[in-house]
Amino acid sequence: SPSPSPSPSPSPSIRFQKHGTFVLSVLLLATLLFSHQRATLSNVKSTTTTTTTATTTTMTTTTARDANEMNARPPPVSSSMPRNERRKNDRRHNNATATNPATTRHHHHHHHHHRANTTTLALRVLSIAPRILEIPKFLSPVEVQHLLDLATGPSVSMEPSTVSSSGDVSVRGATKPDARSSTGGWIHREHDVVVDAVFRRAADLMGVEEELFRDGAARDDDDYGDREDEHPNRLPTNHRIVEAMQLLRYGPGEEYAAHHDFVYPSVNNRYQPRRFATMLLYLTGEGDFLDERGVRRRFSSSADSSSNSSSSSSSSPPERSPLRGGETVFPRAITTQFHDGVKVKPQSGKAVLFYNVLPDGNMDDLSQHAGGKVESGVKYLANIWVWDPIIN
């Protein structure tokens, strides 16, 4: 019988079709995988870019907000409007703004007007131990001349300065010409609006509530509201914590020996009151003199030289001669600039603030200071003493 014929082998075309299909499948799968990976990478990159942009915007917004908050804080304000008139004006203005929305634009304009009249004070650290700060141009020329008019006029009685037995400045202390040879007088904050403005600015500078610079009778009125609710930590006293301003005059050869402003209180006083801080306000500076009308002038020209040559005779008052000497010296303050004590030259309008008490409550022995001898002319200045926690 015939043998069976062998099975036919696949043709070359069929083999190519099978291999071609497999290759196409592999290429298609690789393409799909590549496209998916590319899309994933694109999404990741897009998300990263969005996150980075959002973070940068947030930081910029935060920085701008902080800057706006810093710029919105006003500097210390010196207002010459009397307290009662200022509160009545503010109350009327606030009521009008609350009841009439149309006054909102006027409110912003009114606030901008007040900010335009603010005073920016620059503080310079002269010493850390003791703590001494210098504030140039603390007083305006008008305020300086006003205080000079008070010191040289009949409204303030200038009497020989005195020192108490413990060494502090006192009106009722025993006179010690060898320690202090000036003359002085006292004016209260309520004397006029200019003196009131000086006290208010001093409170702003020291960060003290300016109402504490008044007696309780002047603070507890109907316009101020409920004091207990607004100030739960109010001190148990009806007296102000600041003394009256002292005006001082140092003539030629006069000085004040080294001393401390603080006083050790009695052990029986539960509040232990003491002079916390001292402010010196210079009314005349080096080279300044007062003319025939009592106006402060500065010795800086040949015309001044000719006018002062005739006034230097014994019959002329020393105010006609330019001021020389009279520095304020802190003999126990040693700095890199001052090795034998910090010395402050008098300059009209300048203030010096120093603290008599340490942060731990102890008296600062390094706050000892002296008024240097006046060589020629007259030195005028004012003192403000602030007590803590109450005045004795």
C-alpha cells in the first residue's frame, strides 16, 4: 500500500505573519507603557510646579502683610489738644461715623491728618550699665523757648536748689551749697498745653500710660468710663507716679556733685516706692545764650561776637554770654568710648533718659551722675522723675 504522505510544512509567508503579529504586539505594548509613563511624569511635574508657585505666593503675601502691620504702627504722638477737648472731639467724631456711613471718607482723612503731625523720636544708647539713652530733638524749638520763658519769667519762683540728707533732690531738704549750687522751680503738667504735651511725650517714650501722669481726681471722670473694667491692674493710689517738672538754672561756676536720684524707702512701706527713671531736658546747649528779650540764640557769627563783647562786662547778666561747660557726667559708666565716665554735652532740645532701678528691682549704683561746672554763660534744663510702683 502506498505510504502516507508527510504533513505539509508551513509556508514562509505564514511564518512571517506570525512573527510580524508578535512584534507589532510588543511595539504596541511598549508604546502604551511609554505613553503612560510620560503622562505620569507630566502630571508629577505639573503638580510640583503648582505647589512651588503656591508656596512662593503665600510667602510673599505673608511678608507683605507683616510689612503692612509694621508700617501701620504709628510713632509716639505729641498732641497739644487738652485732654477733655480731645475726648469730646473723638466721641463726637466716632458717634457721627457710626451713625452716618457717608462720613467714612472724612474719618480716613481725619486719621491721616493726625498721622501727618506725629513725631518720630530717635534713641541712641550711650551706656548699658547703667542704662542711658539719648534722644536728640525731643523738644521742639517752640517748646524749648516756652520752658525758657517760664524759667525766666514771674510765673515760676526760682529758688536755691536743695538736697535732702540722703542725697536726693528735694524741695524741703536741707540746703547744701557745697553739693548743689543751682536755682530751680517747679511746674505741674496742668500748667498749660505745652507742658502737658511734654509730659505726654515722655510717657510715650517710656511706654507708660500717660493717664498715670495725672492725679486720680483728674483721671476718674465721666468721660473716661469705668476704670475698673478697662484697667483691672490699676495701682491702689489716687496720686500720679510722676513728680512736677523741675526747671533748673546753673550760672557760671555752679555745679552739682555726683549723686543718685533714688531714695531707699522705709521698710514699713509695703509698696517700696522709688524713683524709677529720670529724664533730663536740655533747654540751652553749648554756645547758646539769651538775648535782651530772653530769646535763645546761638553764638555762631561775628555779629554775635560783637554783641557779646559788650555784654561780657560785670554789669551784664551771664545769660548774654555763650554757654561753656555744664556737661552731665556719669562717673561710674565705662564704655569703649568713655573710659573715665560717660559725658553728655548740653544741646538745646535734647533729652537724656536713664534708669535708677535695675530690672531685678535693686537700685542701680552705677546711675550716679553729676552736673559739671558751668565755665561761662547759663545752663537751663528741666528734670522729670518717674516713680515705681507709686509715688512716695
